[in-house]
Amino acid sequence: FMNTYNIPGASLAVTKNGKLVYIKGFGKANTSTGEDVTPAHRFRLASVSKTFTGVAILKLVQDGKLNLDAKVFGTGGVLANDYGTAPYNANLLNITVRHLLQNVSGSWGAATGGDVIDQNPTYTYKQLFDWIINTRPNPRIPGAVYDYSNINFVLAGRIIEKVSGKTYVNYIKEDIMAPVGGTQTDIAGKTLADKKTNEVTYYGQGNDAPFVYSIAFPRRDADGGLMTTATDLIRLLNAIDGAATRPDILNTTSLTALTTPSAVYAGYACGIGIWSAENVWYN
């Protein structure tokens, strides 16, 4: 697979019955220096970060700190009037936390005004969401149409911060990963100079190559900014698989909510893509 697609390096972890049975690095972590990939190397997770965000939201719900069907904006909403200028339009006011995680907010996807996550890359979250809410339309009724959007998940990250009182990454580290034995998950940097300890070097392919070190990380934390090892990633998966071989971080009710798609699209749940025919989760 690596040879076919010209992939310089990869890391593979396999578990059976909740236990790690295989971990190995393949290829190069840095093609210039010849550094080999080892199990200790960390890779950007890109949109798999959304699964971490979904788990974090469900953990807050499970702990009684958040309601999955709580409104996000306006009086009584989780983010209330934190961003943009009230009064808000009706579609924005009806977005719930669940709508964000299921990508059915009716806003900010390719079919609902465009995903603007990388625009104005120097903006803070406050500046970014002020701009989005004041200038970007909310063309569809929440829950009516599936439209994959990174904005939904960056907003979910701000909900995690407001409800938990922690930064997004600290909540992920302390409340999601630490209980399952994960210690290597962090936010990825934007530039090559921002590369962290044991993080691989990125190269990209074809038309993607120019974006390897130009995407607006670490601002894109909750939608695509995490990095980790294969071992840490599979620790999380073992903790949300519903199997009886080891304890899960989420209870049965929370796992059901995490893995239940919206009524309008069966292929995406709360931060997890569902490929039922192959029994596969993805993002």
C-alpha cells in the first residue's frame, strides 16, 4: 500500500480482545535524515480529531454537564451570545449540539454556504466566529440536510471549553486520554518549525503538497488539529467500542448516542463516519 501510493511512513497498531498485540512503524519519519518510523512517532489525525471531539461531548453529557439537544446560540444556549451580533436568525437559534456533531446544522458546509474554516487564518476564535455568524448565511433548517462541515466541530470545541472550564486539548488529554492510559495526544503545529517531539515530517502528494504546512493549525483543534501515536489512537477506540473485553470510557447510553446517525443521513453519527456494510468507523 505504501509503495503503491508513495507514502513515506506509517504506523500500525492492532488489538485483539482489548489488548495490544501488534505495533510497528514502517518507512521514514523524515526522508531527508533517513529517520525510521517507530511506534513512538506521532502523526496528525486530521478529521479523526472529530471522533475525539464527539467522545468529549458525550463524556460531558454523561457527566451531567451538558445536554446533547441543548441549543447552541441565543438566550439559554450553551454559547449564548458569545459570538456574533444578536438578534440571530431562526436557523442559527435552532442549532443544537447534536446537530453540530451529526453535521446537520444546515450551515457552513459545501452545500450550505461553504466551509470557511481556513479563511482569515490569523483570526482568534472570537474574531472567526464573530465574522462567520455576522456574514455567513444559515440557509437550511437544522436537522434537514447532511452537509459535512469543519466549522461545526470547531464550535463543538468551544462548547467543550465553556462547559468544562478547560482548554480543548487539556480536556482531551486529562478527561478522555489519561483515563484510558493515553499520554501522547496533543495539538499539531502549523509549520515545520512547530513540529513537536516525536512528530513525523509531512510531505503531501500532488495538489495537496502546498497545504502540508499552511493549514490554520492549531486553530483547527477540534475538527482536525490533534496528533497522536497509533497506540494512543487504538486505546481510545478500545474505550468506545462497546465490547466487554475492557471497560469503556462511555456508558451504553452514551455509546448509543455517539454512534447513532441523524434521520437524514445514515452514514455519519456524532463525529464518526459509519460504513455499516463493512463494520467500519472512519472520518
